[in-house]
Amino acid sequence: MYDFAYHKPASLADAVKLLADHEDAKLMAGGQTYIPTLKQRLARPSDVIDLGAIAELRGITEEAGGVTIGAMTRHGEVAESAVVRRVIPALAALAELIGDPQVRNLGTLGGSISNNDPAADYPGALLGLGATVRTSKRQIPADQFFTGMFETALERDEIVKAVHFPRPEKAAYAKFPNPASRYSMVGVFVAKTGGGVRVAVTGAGQSGAYRWTAAEQALAGNWSPAAIDGLTVDPSGLNSDIHASADYRAHLVKVMAKRALAAAG
Amino acid sequence: MAEHGIGARVPRVEDQRFITGKGRYTDDINQAGQTYAVFVRSPHAHARIRGVDKSSVASMPGVLAVLDGDDVKADGLGNLICGWLVKSKDGSPMKMGPHPLLAQGKVRYVGDRVAVVVAETYAQAKDAAEALVVDYEELPAVVDLAGAHGAAALVHDEVADNLIFDWELGDKAAVDAAFAAAHHVTRMELVNNRLIPNAMEPRAAIGVYDSGTDAFTCYLTSQNPHVHRLVMAAFIGVAPEHKLRVVGPDVGGGFGSKIFIYGEECVVCWASRKIGGRPVKWTAERSESFLSDAHGRDHISTAELALDKDGNFLAMRVNTKANLGAYMSTFSSCVPTYLYATLLAGQYRTPAIYCDVQAYYTNTAPVDAYRGAGRPEASFLIETLVDQAAMELGIDPADIRRRNFIPRDAFPYQTPVALIYDTGDYQATLEEALKLADYAGFPARRAEAQRRGKLRGIGLSCYIEACGIAPSAVVGSLGAGVGLWESAKVRFSHTGKVQVLTGTHSHGQGHETTFAQLIADKLGVPFGDIEVIHGDTEKTPVGMGTYGSRSLAVGGEAIMKACDKIIAKGKKIAAHLLEAAEGDIEFKDGKFTVAGTDKSKALGEVVFAAYVPHNYPPDLEPGMEEGAFFDPPNFTFPAGTYVCEVEVEPATGEVDIVRFTAVDDFGNVINPMIVEGQVHGGLVQGIGQALLEGARYDDSGQLLTGSYMDYCMPRADNVPSFAVVTSAGTACTSNSMGVKGCGEAGAIGAPGAVINAITNAIGRRVEMPATPEKVWRAIHSNVAVAAE
């Protein structure tokens, strides 16, 4: 990796100030993407601001019938949280599918969604559950947070504080992992919520996670795997690589959606 | 059986240090004044080098040297070699382009070494390597076998059509005649996918030049330090052999990839002298390993089998095109020829076999031996072809094999492709495997799976391999540039402790345990009193190293022969001490006894007398240290039957291996636990090849599978709990222990079993790796068969 200045602020305010003061600074959450990126010299930040010491960014609380998860909460903590398992078991189950134990013990919710890797799992959960991202500046609905591959609505000096997930009536996530990376090749999060049915697809789209509105409409009146039998998924706009063609991914979107619906009950 | 003797499941003594982080690997070695080398590698698959602007980095902080191909040439260093000369059908020697330590004039694959930067720190070396300006003129690249012949691009200007050799083995006329008269011909085209070895420890080398003695030491990730020393001295000219010490400390896996002599180890030694003798260390980054370790396999073949109406094999005809990459690596030429076509008889009495092989250069990483090396390609081809024939003729896959096996009483058996199998009982291993796998119960399991919506299939693979390649005179007559014997020395101390020095090496197989068991059993010495030493040309006798499942069968036998000499000398000493005739002395359980009496001397007493020879035979040398060399009369021929059972999810093409049974005939087994571990590891690699692994280059020659994000390594959850039986089977006749090789079997036998199981499940064959999408497409295009 290249040389950089390393900061480990103890408060969110300090982190925001450091970010504002250093034009080429980058935030580091769990480092599970960023450290390999640095090691391969694919990034050259002037400063790295490690968020690991900021206590206010961690923790899981039950709030307004849903759960609020601090940005620096580890995947493993979400997977094992009694609160998450009780309130939104599908979210705990999703967290348990991320990476391997080492990754889950370091990787964080805030890091994952801020990076917005199109093959990451969490963007599917945020879109699928209609979550709200709380930042150092404002609240951003998930539908407006993810703006494209590795792109979010975050401003340069804005830091994710927490994510609030409302409790769904029913929800489940079905993932077809990339055999090599174990990232999501196609992941589908389905949820029946007070605000309607939501179906979010991650891993497949060239622009990152997206909502499959045709399926949402089909499921609105008939919450069952059979309700989407008649749908086909258009492969245009889907990723195609050595692991899966766009056609195969399109096919998997439907298969995974049906699996998720069956699991959600 | 003694607690630590032959056949005992002795826990591996080396594991204590390996699993507590106390192993000492090349990169663990740090010396005063150490400097760091970083190689500048080609970003292009094929390009002319217009110039390397060394001045652009020479003054960067910490930079001590920047060296390129011109410097190599100026200093008169030789090229890397291919140590096995293969001749084409017309008798002409294979055509080779030069393989320089650092590229000269052209780069030929992405990752080709262009220059080296040596600096005070690793980061400084990285910075300078990144800043080095190399002016390339890109050239068209040939990236795969399909495009190699007649391509506009020539990898080496002197090799027309990129064709290195066009080789053949077998009686073509007899084969053609048998095909013309055959009742049935089964024909298939198949790919043997390219693999990247992925040893856990990346390659590394440290070169140290001592101006005081004008001598070099090279610490190196090597499976064969003496072979490294030989080539680096005699061909590259790093130093004369007696001025070069090569040390392979603990080696963390290799699977063949650390046999070869690469440019990096030569360059760090040379660079150390250039900078005045400070140690120069290079450790590959994982990305470099993907790009520059020699890859494995990469064949396209057409295979045909002629049968009579009863399913008896009449003849086999095979054409194979082999991709050898951009340069001929150390043993690359023998892999798709003498380690491949010679195995095409498999376990069967096919009377006539013909194979021809065209080997091509491409703008990809060099391809050489990788776990199994030629034999997995042969076994996979035979076993999928046999299954296809069984399917076409409506014969049960087990029955067609039974019908064609070389019978137990036909050994030694001369195959039509040069080899003489010494022993085997193929039907016995098949029947044992079928029983263990409950082959008879499969239809019920398939029906049950079908009720769950799964397609269940079962596949057999009856592999054979040839290990411990030998004898030297024969391999020499076939083009090998070296002998393939092995050496050992058994050295006692005053107090009866034993050092065993072996010319083989270990890259993780547990030789420190297995070899100590041999000595404990043979000499009756306590297991804990034995130390196995390997991997250092200054300590061990000249040896040929570890590969081709040879270490026990060849190296172990050298140890046994050295022990025989210890016993013979001990008898002379014991006879003197016991005042008996030498001919009356018997040695058993660590004691020399006068036959028919209770008069005896323990080995320890005899050894002490040898070192404190106060009362000693007058005409006998003192000391107790004996060496031996062993050149085996033949290969060993392990064989077995693997049975794989899969369930395929028709909606996605996912393949789940639900049962895997391996019955191997390894002859006598020294440590069953270690052997089972070797089989487990081999099976996982074989399953990896069948389902997951595959090196892919894009059309411009960029490696698409250059990290674990895209190169799919098998993991624990990809494989089932294996049922492994290593029955004593038939003892090998080429060594006194009766042992065969076991290190490669799993990787050789598994791919055929897995693919045959998938074919059985879905009704058509899918090329390796059988990824979910490929399987799904195969099911989708063949719904009627899949739904049977």
C-alpha cells in the first residue's frame, strides 16, 4: 500500500471534521474491502480515518417496532443479535451469509452500504425492508440511498451513523453465492410490510441493488411463490461475467425470489 | 504392529510446529542487511520491448539496483531450460524459443518478468517498480489452443505455427485396422481445464552472495533443492555447483509448482552479487502467484474407443492438443507425452492404443506438472470415454469395466503404450468400492431424490497412475535430462540417536513422520530418537526431490538400503563383541543376537562401540553412518475405484456431492492416517477441477481469474465427508517395502467420477468445471433425458 496518514477519532464529530479538513481522506469502517484495496495499491488516500473507536456508531436497539443498527456494528453482531433475530429474523439470517467468520467479525453494516458493491448483501435488505439511513447530516430512505454501482447519495463529508429497519410482517432473503468470492451472484430479499410488498434484487444488476417492481405488483394481491410464475426477468441491465451470463442471472432472480417467498411463508 | 512402526497411525511430528506458527518458511528468514526485490511484470500478453528507462527510477529513495534483460545478457547468464527432450513424429527435436531470466526484446504473457528492482525496503522496491517506464509495442496475442495453429501471432519467431512438437505413441496401423473392423465406435471431444496451483505458501527466494568465499546461498520454496542447484549452476551460470548452496526450508505446499526452476530465484542470487553481497529477498504476492506460477493441465482432446458387440474394448485412438504457455517450463514437455499417453491403457486390456499430441505455445503463463501431471488428463479421458461407451451400448458402467479389466493373474502386464504394470487387482478394488458405496442401493436413492425434485446420479472412475518415474536408463532413453534415483544417509550419534538425511524433500506430506517410522521399524530405534533432515544441499546427499508421488517409493527405499548397510556393519561389530562368527549374527528388534543363543548386543551398544572403538574389529572403519542410492527398476502403479454420487438441483444447476467413496490400492501402507490425508487433499483438488476451478484468459490475454474473487478454490463445504479405504491390495514389486505412491491419486481419480455422476444425473456430459450455469444449460437443452 501507499503511505498515508492514519487517524482514529473517538467521536463522530471528530471524524466529520477530519473528513472535512482532508480533501483526499477516506473513511475506513471494518476494512474488509478497503484494506485489500489499499494493499493492492488500487487507492491512494492522503488520510485514512478509522471509525473503529467511535462508540456511538455501534450497537443494536429496538426502536419504533423495528431495529436500529449502528453503522459500525459488525455483521457477526447482527447475525447473533437476539433483538434482530426476534424482530427481523430475515435480516439476521442475511448477515450470517456474508463472507466468512473472519469477515463477519470485522465487516460492518455502514461500510457495506457506503461502499455499495453491486454484489453485496446488505443493499438488498435495506431496499427490501424500506430502511432509512441516518447520517451525520440527515435521514435518507433506502430507495434514494443507492444511486449506482459503488455510488450512494452520501456527500463527501457525510458519514453513516445508523440504519433503521422497520419490522416487516414477513420477510426472507435467498442468496445464490458466487462460487469463488461467495458474494451474492443473485440475492433476492422479499418483504411483506405495512407499506406493501417489496422485492429487492442484489448481485444481478449492473447498477447495483434494485427493486423488482413487476414481482411486487404480482405479489401485492397474492403473497405466494406461484404469484410470480408468469413473470420473466429481462436480462438486459444484468451483469454478465465468467461466473454467470446475464440470461442465467435473470433466471436465478426468479428462482431465488421463489425460494425467498417459500422461506418467508 | 509396534506403536511407531510400519502401519501405525502415528500423528505427524511436524504438525506441532506447523499449526502453532513455528514453521520456518522462506519468507520467515530475515537476515542482517536484507534488501527487497520486486519484479516488474508485463501488463501485456505479447509485446515488443522498445526500451526500459532505468534512469527513471535509479535515483528513487532506497533503490540499490534496477536490472533488466540487457543486464542478464551482458553478464552472460544462461536461459532457463526444459529438462526433457521430446521428439516429433518425424524424429526432429521439439522446437523451443529461449526462456530468459528477464525478458529480452519481447514479453510473451501477462506476468512475464521484465525487470527487477532491489531496494532497502519492500515499499521502496514497490514504488520504484511501479514507476519504471517500459515502452511496449503491443503485438497480437494467441491466447488459447483453438487459435494457436496458424495464428498470425508467433509466440516465438523460430517456432512455426506455435507448434512445439507433434508426438505420437502406439501402433497406428493396428489401431486403425481395429477401428475399421469394430462393431461400435464411441467418440467424444473433451477439455481438460487449465488450473492454477495455489500453494498456500507463495513462491519466495532469498539470494545471498558471500564475497569472502565467493559462494552463494539461495533460500527457496523448492521441492528439489539439488535440482535447483544443478540447473542454476550448470545452465544459468549463477555459480559453479560447489559455490551454490540451495536451502528449501519448510515448504508450504507446491503440488508440482515448486519443482520448476524459475527466473526469480536465479535473479535474486545474481542481484545479491551485483549489490555487494547483501541478501536479496523476493516473496510473491498472491496476485503474482496467479500470474506466474506454472499452471497445470489445459488439453483439448478427441478420444475414440472401438468395441465389439459384447462391449470388449478393441482399440483406442486419441488426439490431444496441449497448451504449454509462453515458455517451456522445466518438465513441461514430458507431462502431455510420457506422463500422459503412456497411461491411456488405464486398468483395461485394450489391445491397441494410439495417441498423438500436438503441443503449442500461447501467450499465457507456462504450463507444467501439477498434482498428477498428465495422469489426471489420461484417467479423466479414459473414464469418461468408457462411461460414454457403456451408455451407448446399454451396459452398466460397472459391468463394462469388469469385462475389460486386466485380470489379476495377467501381471506383470505389458500395455500397448510402453508401461509394464507390476501388480494390481482392479476388480477387487471395484467390488470393494461398489459395496462401500452401496451401488446396488442407488436406484432407490435416486427415486427418493426424485420425489424431492433432485436429479441424483452416480459415477465411477477406475483410475491408474504411474508414480516414482523410473528407471533412469529408460527415462533417459525417452529424453529425460536427469536420472530419477534417490539418495539417503543414515547417521548414528554416540548415544544412538539417528539422523536420516534424504535427498527427497517435503512440501507438507509428513515425511518427517513416515521416514522415522521406517527407521523405527527397520532398526528398532525409538521413534523419538530419529530426526529426518531434508531440503538443504549442504546437509543432505545429492537427491532428486519430491514429486510424482516418489518420495517413499524411491527415497524411502534408499533409506531402507542405507539401513541394510547399517545392519551389515553392525553384524561385524556384534560378532567381534560377542566373539561369534559374523554369519551367526541375527538382527531383530534392535538387537544383534548369536543365532540359537541368548547372547546379544543392543544396536545402541554396537553403535557406541563403532564410535569408541576400543574393542573393535581391526579391519573395520569406525563410525556408524551409511548412505545409499536407489534407482527403481520400474514405476509403481497405484490404482483404485472412486464412486461419486451427486444431487443436481434442476432449477439452478447446482451440484451437491452427497457421497464419495475412494478405494485405493497403494500396496503396503506405512502410515494410514497420513495416506488418508493425502487422499482427502487429492480428492478435494480433483473435485475442485471438476466443479470449481478453471483459469480463464480474455481474448487479449489478460488473466480473468487472477484472484480468489474469481478463481474458485474448493472449500470444506464443497465436499462431503469422504469414505476412504486404503486397502493393502497388491504389494508393489519395485521396492522392498511393497509401497506405491499416494500423493496424486485423489486428484487423478476424482474428476472422472464427479463428471460421470453428473452425466448420470442429467443425461449429458458437461465440460469441467461443471459450473451451475453449464449444468443448468445442459439440463435445459435436454429436458427429456433429465426427467427420466
